[in-house]
Amino acid sequence: GGRQEGVIMFNAGSSLISRSDRRLIGKIAKAYKKRGGAIRVDGHASSRTRDMDLFRHHMVNFNISLSRANAVAKELVRNGVPQNAVFVTAMSDSKPIWAEVMPKGDAGNQRVEVFFTN
């Protein structure tokens, strides 16, 4: 649960944060400083991977979702959010919000969602 504060989008296979997303993360950090509590950072991946076995597919998607969440968490901390107030989860490709029949769907699932949890 919690209130969603922002969504950061990523390119395929990437955990690099864009300049505009850095500004969004800065705004989230500023809002956190006013309210306190905790922040949950959920990393996501699209389900599309190159031709690979199921185990490797799951590990690749888990790892990229974790890398994305950690990149956002690190940026929040760099903006003054206490490290012990940031909780990271790696959702892999388990919670798509877009059907992936089109590349736009893949892109929509390559994201990190940031929530205030209390």
C-alpha cells in the first residue's frame, strides 16, 4: 500500500536515471523531508528477454528490476532521504501494467514506482 509519489521510466536493459527523472526524485525527497515516514521503491522489468531458458530469464529480470530500484534509492539518499527510510523491492516482471504485445508495452513495464508508505 501507500501513496504513489512518482514513476521513473527506464530504457530496455538499463538502470540509468535521466536528468528529468533526477529532478522528479529530488522533488520526492523534498516532499519526504516535510512528511517523514518511509519510502518504498519498487523496481520492475518487462517480461521480454533474449532467447534464454526460464531460470536465466527470471534472474535477468529480477536483477534489472533490483538495479533500477537501487539506482532510485541511491538518488533519494543523495538528495537527503535517510538510508534507513528507503525500502527497495525487486518485482522482476511479476506486475506488468501494460500488455507487452507492442514495444510501448515493454517500455511501460521498465519502471520504478516510488511510494510513501506511512
